[in-house]
Amino acid sequence: MDFVELEAIEGLRWSWNSWPVSQADVKALVIPLSIMYTPLMHFNELPLLSYDPVICNRCGAVLNPYARVDYQSRIWICPFCYQKNSFPRSYAGIGENNLPAELFPTYSTVEYQLGKKASTPSSNSNLNHNWGNGLSSSSLSSMMSSSSSLVSSFSSSSLSGLDSRGVGPAFVFVVDACSPEEELRALQNELLLVVAQLPENALVGLVTFDSMVRVHDLGFAECSRVVVFHGERELSSLQIKQFLGIHHMKQQLGKPPAIQKQGFLLPVSECEFNLTTAIEDIHTSPLLMPGHRPQRSTGAAISAAVGLLEGCSVNTGSRIMVFTSGPATVGPGMIVDSDLGNAIRTHQDLISGHATYYRKSREFYKQLSPRLCDSSIVLDLFACSLDQVGAAELKTPVESSGGFMMLGESFESDQFRKCLRHIFNRDEDGNLKMYFDATIEIVTTKDVKICGALGPCVSLQKKNSSVSEKEIGEGGTNTWKLGMLTNKACIAFFFQVGDEQKAQPSSAFFIQFITRYRLGNMGIRKRVTTAARRWVGNHSTDIAAGFDQEAAASVMARLAIHEAERRYVRDVIRWLDKMLIRFASKFGDYVQEDPSSFRLSSHFSLYPQFMYYLRRSQFIDVFNSSPDETAFFRLMLNREGVVGSLIMIQPTLFQYSFDGPPIPVLLDVCSISPDVILLFDSYFYVVIHYGSKIAQWRKLGYDKDPNHESFRKLLEAPELDAEQLVAERVPVPKLVKCDQHSSQARFLLAKLNPSVTQNSTHTDGADIIFTDDVSLQVFIDHLQTLAVQA
Amino acid sequence: MAAPGGPRPGNTPPNYNPNSLADNMQNLLINRPAQPPHAVASSGGPRPSPPFGQQPPPFPSSAPPSSPFPGTSPMVRPGLPHPGVLPRASVPPGGPPQAPLPPNMSFNRSSGPPITQPPPPFGLRPPHPGSLPSSTGSPARPPSGAPPGAFPPSGPSGQVVAPSGSRPGPFASSPLLTGSPMPPSTISSPINNGPHAFASRPLQAGSHFPSTGSIPRPPVRPPPSTISMAGGPPHAPSMRSLYGSQSTSAPPGPVQPALPFSAAAQGVPPPRGSPFSAPPGPVQPIPPFSAAAQGVPPPSGSSPFSAPPQSASQPSGSPYGPQTWPMQPRQVAPPPPPHPIPGSAQPPRMFGMPPPLPTESMAAISPAMSHMGAPMAGPSKIDPNQIPRPIPSSSVILHETRQGNQANPPPPATSDYIVRDTGNCSPRYLRCTINQIPCTVDLLTTSGMQLALLVQPLALPHPSEEPIEVVDFGESGPVRCSRCKGYINPFMKFIDQGRRFICNLCGFTDETPRDYHCNLGPDGRRRDADDRPELCRGTVEFVATKEYMVREPIPAVYFFLIDVSMNAIQIGATAAACSAINQVIADLPEGPRTMVGIATFDSTIHFYNPKRALQQPLMLIVPDVHDVYTPLQTDIIVPLSECRQHLELLLENIPTMFQNNKTADSAFGAAVKAAFLAMKSTGGKLLVFQSVLPSVGIGALSTRESEGRTNISSGEKEAHKLLQPADKTLKMMAVELAEYQVCVDVFITTQTYVDIASISVIPRTTGGQVYYYYPFSALTDPAKLYNDLRWNVTRPQGFEAVMRVRCSQGLQVQEYSGNFCKRIPTDVDLPAIDCDKTIMATLKHDDKLQDGSECAFQCALLYTTVYGQRRIRVSTLSLPCTTMLSGLFRSADLDTQFACFLKQAASEIPSSPLLQVREQVTNLCINILHSYRKFCATVSSSGQLILPEALKLLPLYTLALIKSSGLRTDGRIDDRSFWINYVSSLSTPLAIPLVYPRMMAIHDLNSKEMDESLITHAIPLSSEHVSDEGIYLLENGEDCLIYIGNSADPDIMRQLFGIALVDEIPTQFVLQLYDNPLSKKLNEVVNEIRRQRCSYLRLKLCKKGDPSGMLFFSYMVEDKTQSGLSYIEFLVYIHRQIQNKMS
């Protein structure tokens, strides 16, 4: 079966679809056992069950089609741990012809709607409590407390001063008041638009900052009231709460906890006027020192916003949306000092250790991550600036909380507007299309061990017998927290097989993903995906057949950037090469020491090419990027699904010509031709490249000539396609239209395989790329040489 | 009074506003009584009044005694009681007495006035200033402006031409007026007064006025009062002797007589203009007047002046010149000498008894006392009415700082005087405890007195005084001694054809800068000396050059900080503060350089950006009260012109915004710190309104009072510790504030303990002050709060000041004390200085001074005016040195000495047990008196208590001090802290009323004919003088108690307070104006007192039998109390102590 089709059913892409039984064999595969899981993938057919799931008493797995069911005694046997469980009373009517959806073999994925006392398929319903209790009783670390509040937090109580009933998600806008006037104006307009469209029950807060951080009180009628924090001070969460007056008093015996009225976070319905006034009132702070950057205390502002949300105990999902147009220049998290004489750090500085504030700042932001996670807060960064703003430092909390990052040039740009509006899209029911406060739990067959995950998630450090000692990424747990999920967000999970392998080849093993999340309307859902694969023997051909090159490339890319965050880039490249060579040696067909004999089967043939482009990509080769851009690219790659990741790694190139419908062409400089239009998609930007002839024609206005209808259509086609590409992505890619030989054409040329360079001998008028980079061909040649060397 | 009020405004604009104050303030309380009488008397054919002047003293006091002492004063005081001048007036006795007493002189003048008198009423105040001459014309408003000018010139004219030149403008105008039109009519009574004063002085002085002067009443009051008053009396004594011998007295005598009557009448002066013709009758007077009148007005007239002078000279002139004491004496003296002085004088002195002989000194007290072991005995033998008591000096005294090239001892600080700067600075700016400087330390030590200067560099001038001249030396800056850096002054001696000059401070000889060179005249003075203020005036202001600026002059920054914690809101303090500020904004100096900021605080600090062009004000909260910051770099403090409306709106809203505030905590320290940060770049004034104990954040305090209470009851061992600051945090902060030129004033509006001892450290260190409203009442206190605040921002003041006092070789400043920051010992750093602040500089010898030489003191104050000019105000005082102990006693300045005592005692209180402080105070008094008794007294009857004339009230004031709230154990800690703090910057004129308040009857206001003086004579502070039928008003410059006797006439009560029964007395009292003469009068009286004290006064009604009554009676310092002796007993005690020492 095609991997893509399978993904459409399961939402999973496995690097290896058949797993060897022994650890040694797994190691020999070079590419780790991994699954790219898109938790909220959109399925055509997804049963939505309005009752709570039935859970195995021992391992916590949810009842699934692979369970053996004894209808007579109304018992089911957990496929993971073989525990016998009896069905709850509501399943009384169960029978071979009366199956609940979760037992339908075709439904590898089902979704439960929690907390609703609706009727079960069979009969009545009092289903809920088990699950919650089970989970919370099993929770261990204190870190877990907030997420184990799953149940409690929902029903609950924790919103200080607010009636939690009917309260929506919380949004705290953190606005940079140092932005230039026009920028600020544009931003204000967008924000006002957003506010106007927020659901009434959504909570909002506003924080503005320059050299000081101002938390706006939206519940104060007599005047505009703001609490000001000093931008240079690093405050603890407790201090912030105290300063805002929203800390919980120590509970005294017999007294209810003191609930204080606070006005910093209020439902839109209560504070819309104040909020809009406050937003309109934001003015650009005057620049005090010429020759200096504005004083921005971005770090302190974010920290204040976090404190605010912590204080209000909104742990049902909240976003801190930071809008900034420059680097932090004061206080915690500062990127650069305000003197313009000092440039913002570059990659070179990072490597040479000359980035004065980098480490400290990164550390500061890193420490925010667990706090964000505990309170289910998402941190978003909207940076619109021509220069860097410090995204590299900010990346950790943004990524781990599942937040959104956008690097744009201006708040007036379409790109920004589209992003923001996209985020606040609503579904048919009027609920925000945001999925907060998610956790993913994995249940596996005994011999499968969980190593970890790479992606926008945080390990909750919940260990059990299926957690491997070996950690990759966020490991040491079978449960992860995700502050925010989208339909596309994809996590790479890594597995290992157990030491003592008792499984028989060709027997099946199971992996179940239980994703619990909160809808925009605060309703809780639990999506359960159960997948089965087979163990195989060492040299089984199934191994090759089960190899998903695309998934493998995505996984390797994630591993590579994960490494790149910790090591020098050249080491990462060396590592990638080594892995590739080992891989080629393992799976290639060749005669020792004879490069020319080297062949790869079609199951593996694309993989080296992916690796070639990965090495050249902006993820690994940071030469032309700023640290901020790199951080952004990596962050995007780290959450994108297999298809998207591949586009990032190896962009697609389509050719539009009079000869017929668009066809994909090689990502090679040879594909450039004067009489074709190329549509290039690297995910982050889309280039429409007009061959020189086409450009000339267009310049002559032939497209407006009714006689050249076909030319007009030719011109239109790539544009329409490009628009489509652009529309689906967030952040919206940059769309570049350029003519051959124009300066903008560099966006395309930079990504093409330099098969023809200034050094090539035969240049028959075709484009060449000025570079010393090796071409794909050279690369493959070397690979072959090395691969066959034993 | 109304009039006075008026003037201020007019003058106000500039620094002058003082006028109002000046006018009133200066008047001696005592005087009033006298005046009124005059009025009455005068008006009538009473001319006889003249007698009053004279007589009064004698009679009242008991004629006998009074006469004896020239000073009469001593005795007089006693007499004062009667002061009701009238009475005296009526009494014929006057006749005789007059003659004897110099006072008469004044009276005489009055006589002239009589006629006019009636009119005077109107212009009361104005008159002084404008004083007669010009005034007449000017009376209307200008008084201050024109008049002042007039005088000066006139006075000086004789001698100094320069002045006139400068003034010209004003004079001219005024003169004219007077001359033709108004004069007569205008001459309101007030005028008269003024004039009198002048006239009198002049006369003596010998200047033109003389004539007029003689006539004027100044004498009148003085005479009687003289005695009493330090200034007058002292001299008098001396004078007499002198006079007697010299006969100088004679001249005056004659003149006076005539005048007396008229003068006595009232402000003779006024009349002058018109009166002249009439009065003229009085013989000499006439000429003088006319002369004076013309002369004055017509400033033109140097000539006129000259003329007058002559006349003047005739009168007293000659005598004075020669005489040593010329100065004061003259005025007063003249009269006395005439007759009997000596003889008469002494008699009076003897209060109690004896006819003491002591010529000069005088007050002797019944010796008997001494014997009587028990006080009891004493009393019996002592006639309470003869004990020395303050005698109100009545009329305005005209004081020339130097006469005949000799320093002229200043009039009493508490009297109403007008200064003509003739070389020495006005006593308002610099006063020395002794007006002769002992040549050696031994001499000083022997005397038991101390040598100190009270410096009040921006003191409010009398509206009639010439403004201080501003001298601009251009880029080179003022000429200074290159060694000691002393500033050029009239006492620097130019030698070598003016090419070099000798510094009078350090003796160094300097080259005269080339462009400042001028040849010397035959008298050895520079020819241009009279044209250059710095060479002929004791006080001048130099325009500071760049050298004197570390930065651009700072703008006038006012930052208001308001407590909005729960308590403050609930007691209405916040609303009161906001309202007061709102009104005061209009009074802030105009112009682009005036900046304002505002913040409120509870447990957090709320700043506001009042500048926004937005619909709503923006409140910025600083929550971190342990480590504060200012929330905006700009726009916290903005130019007033840009935010006036927003500010007003904001102030209106603040009380509402916080009306539901439940935060009880107050972060006072943090708020001050935060405001400071906002002001750091400029400095300026920070006005804090605080209502509760600071409980959180920087400098948080704990409630110490309860601990204190227990301590007190368990033996007051450590009780005084409660009067010390709780810790050093606020002190350190205060030093930082001072360093950045931020001056903090704290308005404490509270109903609880706030630990003023700790809080006050900030204002004290930064040159600010504490205002205390306890218990705060939302009904009665807002008006005072507003007025205090208004005065605070409108009074003459300066910023970013540095002050230093330099002394001639042989002396040096030992220590400064007052409200400022001590950083280096030689300089006084003042973030802000205003006209009310006084700094004490104690002096010490480091060498011997030469007998017969003069010793100079120079106070230089570098400051920035509210309009942003950098100025150096230099006041120079040159006093004679002496080797005679008697000289020291004769020239002792009681008011100043006592102010020093008071300040020293106050500073001692927090660090020593109370008993010890009291003992020290008493010992000081005893030592001085003992020294006098031992070395100077001419009488040796051991049974007599002999007091030096100049210091005869020392025992009374000492007793009052011991009983004052600062030295009592029963007071609240905060009250005592406030008292201590209040004293530290207290000016000399206010020092005495603080411990010895003024009490007067107000139930009979109507029955006393009102004349120019609104304030009736003071009643001794003894419950004997408080009757059940009466209603009394008692004021000490800060509080004003109105005591209603149990049997007070319901009708009067209704008229005054709108109530019929004593029981209806409201606990919170607001003085209202009812439509009846009595009420109007009371209001006028109260307003007059306010003006005099520069304080709005907290009014409180008291009645017998409840706490308010107890409070009232606690001010009866002459009474015997549980813990204290009665006045008589105290005298006995002192006497015995002295005797013990003698033996």
C-alpha cells in the first residue's frame, strides 16, 4: 500500500513499516525506527463518539479494533498487555452485530468527545470518570500537575475572579511600542480587527512594552490604568503575580481562597471598549537617544505576560502573542545593546562565541518553557522587522509551546495580515480553529520501547515500562504536552525494540496514540489512533519494501537540525554524510571497491538525493541566513508533516510551457529555459520564473492581445497554482515573480542543483550558476565511491 | 486687615507677596493693643492720647516701676496688660510719664495724626509700607510698591543719594500723589502708622524724617513697649544713661511732646499730609511733616530730604551721632532721655518691688522670693502684675541698620519694623544672639550666653522696604576676596587710591580688578560707593555667572505625591489634597519653565501622564515597592502649560477612582523614591500628602507608639528613642534626594500615628518641612491644607541652593543646624530654600578679636529663582567687638537667643531623657542670669532677683519652653516629633509665639473701638485672666484655639459662631462670617493673625471640662501645673539657684 494513502487513514508515516526483531538489526538499519504522527490530521471519515473511551485497567490503552472481545462475558482483552477488562455497564448491549465504532476494524482512528453526558451507542452512559481518575492517579511528577488537571481544570475553578463557566481561551497581546508609527498603526488596525472577531467569551489581556513593560488593566473605568514593570528587571513568577495583585492568598483554614477582582484578563464582552481604547492609545515611544536602537524589553514583557496568565490560572489554553519590530535591547532576554555601533549577532558570532548576550538570553527564554508548558500557554512571535529581532533566542519557548512564529518585514504586509487572520479563523460553529492544551500518550506492545519525540512538544516525564532508556529529543516519557496543535502539526516519535526480544517475526505489534486536546470552544476531545505492524526477520525483503524514503528523509532532517542546535554545523554535515554512506553500504547493491557497480533499489533510490538537498538547505547550511531566519526555518521544519518537510528539503519545480500541462522538472539549472515558465516552491517562498522570451512577450503585452489567448493562459496558470500553494500555508510564503536573469531570480538559482557552473566546459547559452558547490552528480559519485569501500 | 490682604496680591506676583505677611507679620502682637487705643483716643480730642503713649507704660505697669526703667519695658510689660492703650491714654498720668519716656516721642507724632486718624483705618497695612509719605497718595494698593521706595529714599536720601536714584520711578509717582491729591484723604490710619514709625526713626536718625519721625508714633508704642521689647528696651536703658548725661534726649523730648498727642492718636503720620496743616499746630511737628511729606514723596527730592534732615538733626540728630547706641536708642531713647529717664526708668523696672536701682538692667524681682523657701511665699510677695511679661510693641519701627557708621542693634524680631539698609543687612536675614561680639572666648563663656547667628537668607521683607538690588558684574562675576572668597561688601576697605582693597573677613589685601577701580574720596570711601549697592548695602544679589552653575538653572518642578490608601480615602484626606492641588496649580509660577508631575500611592505607586491628548488620563502603576523605578522616561513631569486642563480633570477624578480602594498599606518611602527618580534629572519640589504609617516597601515602618507608651509608663528611660528615626533607610534616601536637588515637603493628614520622627528625616534633610494635620478633619482642614500648600508654592523661594556663612578672622562657624543636607561642614546644601526657613549657625572663637574693631559676618546664598535665574544673595553684617561683659548683656538679643535655645533644646530631645533636657534649659537661663548678677548688676541686695533688661523675659520664656509640647511627657509621640521638626527651621519671629502664644479676648471685640490695629492686646497666659464669661482666642503661629467660657454671653456666641449654648460647640469648627459686626471683626482678627504668621492656623473651639479645654489650659504657661511651676514659683526657683551659685 502506498504510504501516502496509509497516512490518509492513520495519520502516520513510518520510516520503516516493518521492524526487525532484534536490537542489533535495528541498529543496522541506520535510519531509526520512527513515526511521523500528525495528531489532528484531517480525515475524510472520522467517527466522533460522544462518550468517554473505555480504558484498559492495566496499561491505559483505549479499547480498539485489535482487542479481542468476548461478547458473552462482555470482556475485552487488551492487545497491548493482554489484560482482561470488562466492559462498563453502558456497553451492555454489545454484540457481534452491535459494535461500538471504536471496535470497527476500519476505524483505526476514532475521536471521543469528553465530558458530555451523552448516550452511548449501546445505551446509557455514565462513562466518564475512569479515564480522568486513572490518569491523575498515575501522574507522578509535579510537573504533571497542570496537565493532570485535565479533568479538573476543565470543570474547574481555577480562574481567579472569573466565572470559569463559559470562559473561552485567553489571549494576551504583547505589543512593541517602539515600532515606528506607521507600523504600529497597521498593527493596531489588525489587532482591533482580531478583537472585534473574537468570541465573546474569549479572555483578553494587553501588554505593551518599550523600555518598560505595561500591563493594561482593562476593567478600570475611570482612566487608562496600567501596571508598569521595569524592563531591566527579571522577576519571578511570584513577584509578577504579587505586583499585579493576582496572587492567591495563602489559604487560611476554613476560609475560601481570597478571590481578587482583577482587570488584566477579562472576557472580551466585558472589556471590549477598554481594550480597543487601550489598543488605539498605544503610541510610539519616542526614541531617546539618537544613534541607538529603541529600548525594548521584550523579555520582561513576555515574562510579565506569562506571570499574568499564571496568576489568573487560565490553564485551559491561552496564547501570548508577541508583536515586535526589533530586537530586545534591555533587560532579560536582550539580544544586543541599544548602541547601533554594535551589530546584532550573526552565525559567525555564534560560532566564534562573540555573541555577548546570546547564551544568557537563550537561557532566560528556555526557562520560560516549562512555565508555559505547566500553564498550557502558547507563545507566538510575530516579528516584522527588516533586521533580526531575536527569534533565535526566542525559539525554544515558541517551539516547545507549539507557538507560531512569523518573520516578516512589515505589519503592513499582506503576509502578516493573512497569518493573523488565519490564526483566528473560525469553524462552521463559530469556534476558533485552535486546539489547545493537548497531550499525546503512546501505548505500545511490550517489546516496543519509546525513545522520544522531536517536534513542538514537551516531555511530561511520565515513565513506564515501555519507555526506553535511550532518549532522542523529548524522551523519557510516554506522554507529551503540546500547548497548541494544528491540523498539520506533526511530531516525529522514535522507537527502539526491547533488549530481550521475544516476539516472533511476522507477528504483529501495536502502537496506540491517544491525543487529548481542547477545542476552540473549550470542549475536550480525545483522538485515539491504533496502528499495527509486523515484526520481520533480519533479512526479510519486507524491510526494504517497508522503507518510506520520504518519511526517512523528514526524520533525518529533524534529527539533523536537532543536532545542529547543539553542535557545529560541519559536524552535523559530517554526521549526515556518514549516515548516508553507511546507509548506502547497507542497502546498495555493489561489488566491493567498484563504485561503478553501485546500484540502489527503487525503495532507496531517492534518499541520497534528499540528503544532498538537505545538506544544501538553509536548515543545515546557514551561510546566507541570519540566526533568526535559521531559527525560523528549523522551527517550521520541526513541525511540518512529511510532505511539507520534503518540499522544504527539496523544493519542487514545475515547468509551464505551450507544450502541455505543467510537468515537474528536475531541480536543476538545466531546467531553466527561455520559453518556459517555472513554478518553484520551497515552502517558504514560491517563485514564478519567466523565461527570457516569455518575459519579453509579456513586456510587449501579448497577453492582452486576444490573438494570443494561449499565452495569456500560460501566464495565468502558474499564478493560479502559486496562489493555491500560498493560500494553504501559514505563515504565508513569500511569492516572488521574476524574469530570467533578473536579480530576483536568485531565489530560484540558489536552490537549483548547480549542474552547470562557471567551471563547466560546455555552456550552450543556458543559464549557469556561479558557485563552488558540488553538484548532485559529483555528490553521488563520491557517495558511490565511499559506499563501496567496505 | 482687608487692606493688607489686598496688597499682597498686588505685590505678590514677584517675590514680594511677602507684603501681606510682612505687613502684618511684623507687627508686634503687643503693639496692637496700643494702637487701637490710639485710634480711639486719638480720634477724640483725646489728643491727650499722647499721654497714653507715654503714660501707658507707666501706668499700666504701675506707673512707678515703669518710670524708673527707661525701658519701662520691663515693667511696662506688665503694664501692657492694660495696654488697652486707651485706658492709659485716658489717664492723664500720661503727661508726666510721657516726658520721661522716650516713647512719648512717638506719641507725639500721633498727636499729629489724630486728626487724620479716622481715615487711617482703611489702609492700615498699606500705610506702613508705603508709609506715610508717598503712601498717602498711594495708599490704595501700591502701598508696598511705592511706599517702600519712598521711605528708603527719603531716609537714605539724607545720606545716600544712590538709593533715591534707583527708586526714582516709584517715588516720583507716589510722591506726586501724596503731594497733591490724596494725601490727606488717603492717609488712612494705616498710613499713619507707617509714617509714624518712619518718622520717628528718621528723626532720631537724624535724617529728614526726623521731623516727621519725631512726630510719628513709632515712638509711641515703642516707648511703652520699648521696654518690653528687646530692641527698644534694651537700648532705652542704655540710652538713658547716655542720654541722661548727654542730654541728647532733650531734643527729642521737646518735639515729641507736641507730637505725642497727635501722634499718639494714631497714625499721626497719615494725617501728615493733610494733617499737617492742622497739626502743624503742634509746633515742630509741622515742619517735620511738611518737610517729610514733601520730602518723601518727591523723592526728587534729595533736596527735600536734605531739608528734613536738618530739622531732624535738630531734634535728635546730634545726640545720636555721638552716642554709642544711636541706633535703636535714638528712636526710643530720645524721648526718654528728655526727662527723667533714669530715674523714672528704674522705678518701673522694679516690678515686684524694689526699686531697683540698677540703672540699666533692670528687672528685679522680689527678693523675697528667694527667701521663701517655698514658692508659696514668693507668690504672696510678688505682685503678679509686675512680673516681666512681653509688652506688645505697637507701631511700626523704622530701623536703619547702621547709623553713624555704627551697627544699629535691631528691633525685636517679633516687632513690626521696616528696615533701611544702610550698610548692614536687615536683621531679617542675619541676626546675632548678641549685637556686640565678645573679643575673647572667656568673656563669652563668662556671660553664659551663646554666640550664634540665625540666618534666614530669603526672609520676607516688609512691603515698605526697598527691594534688594541686583548687581550684575557681567562675565567676570562679583568681586571677591581671592583668599577667603568673601564677596565684596561695604566693609571692604579700599586703599592705595582704590587700587587695592582689604578684605574685612580675612584681612587679605587684593588688587582691585581694573574695570572696578575707582578713586577714593576725601573720606576714604570710594567715590562711587553710594552708587554701587554692593558698597553701600548690607544685602545685595549678584547675578551668577557660568562659574556658579554646574548646569543650566533648573526649571521650577513641582511633583505632587498623594496617598490614596484606604484610610486616606476614607478620612477625606485624598480629596482634600487633590482639591488643594487643583486650586494651587493656578498659583504656580507662570511660564514654560514650570513643570508639574503627579502620582498617587497605596501599596503601589501610580504615576500619571497628564499630557496625553487622549480622552482619558493614563495611570501607570509601579508595583515593585522594594526596588522602584519611574515608569516613563518622559511625560511624567511636563510643562504646566501643556497639561493644565488634563491635570485639573485628573485631580478631580482621583478621589473617585480610588473611592473603593481596599488597600490599607502605604508605600511612602517607595513612592518618594519613585518620584525622586522621575525628578532626578532636574531636581525640584516634591510635595507629599501622607495619611497613614508607611507600612510596605522601602523604608516601611512599624507601629512604635504602643511600645513607646509602655516604655513611658515603665519609666521613661528610652522614651526619647521614639523620637529618633526608626532606621537609616530614609536618611540615606534623603541624602540622595538632596544630592539631586529634590526638596520634599510632607503634608501629614492623618488620624493615626504615622511616625513623624522617621518620616521627617526626609524633609529635614532636603530643606523641606512637615505639615501636620492631626486629627485630620475633612470639614475643617482642607482650607488650611489649601492655604498651606498655596503659601508653600507661592512664597519667595529658590532651588538648588548652597549657603555659606563667613566670619571675620577670630571667629568661625562651628556648626549649622536647620533643614538641609550636611555634606561638608562648611557648606549648607539646600535643594530648596524659602522665606520661612531659618538656619542657625553657631559660632566659635579661634582667636581674640580686637576691642573696638568690627567683626563681620557674611552669608552668601547661591540659588536659582523660580524663574530660572541663578543668583547669589550676599548679606553682610558687621558688629562691634567688645571686651565689656555689660556690653554683651546690654546688646543681647532676647528673641534670637531664645530661638537658639529653642532649637538646641529641640535637637537635644530625641537623644536625651526629657528631664535632662529640661534641666539643661533651666541651667542655661540660670547661668546667664547668674553671670549678670555676679558681674554686672549694680545692686547687691541678695534678696533681689535682678534681670538684665534685655533678657528680662528669659525666665518666662524658659518656663514656657519647659512646658511646651515638645518637652512634655504627656504628649503624643507624633505631636512631639512634629514640634521638634517644626522648631528646626523656625524663624526667629515665630519662635517666641510658639512657646508663649498670644491670647486675646474676643467677646468684647465690638466694645473696643477699632482702629488700625485689629489685634487687641494680649492677655498673659494665666488662667487668672481667663474668665468664665469671656471668649478668648489663643494662637501660637500654628494652632489657634478659641475658648468659650461656660457663662459666655449667648448672644455673642450666636453672633460669632452661630450657636447659643456652650454645649452646642461643634467638635469641628469652621470659622464663618456672619452678618454682624462682631463676626466680621473676629474674621478680620483671625485673618490678620494669619497674615502675621504666614500660616492659616488650625482653628479649634474649646470649652471647659473636656479635652479641648484641657488643651487650651495647657497653654497657660504661667499657671502651676502638675508637672510644672507657676511663673512666680519659677522666678523664685531661679532666684534661689542663682543665690546658691553666688554663695
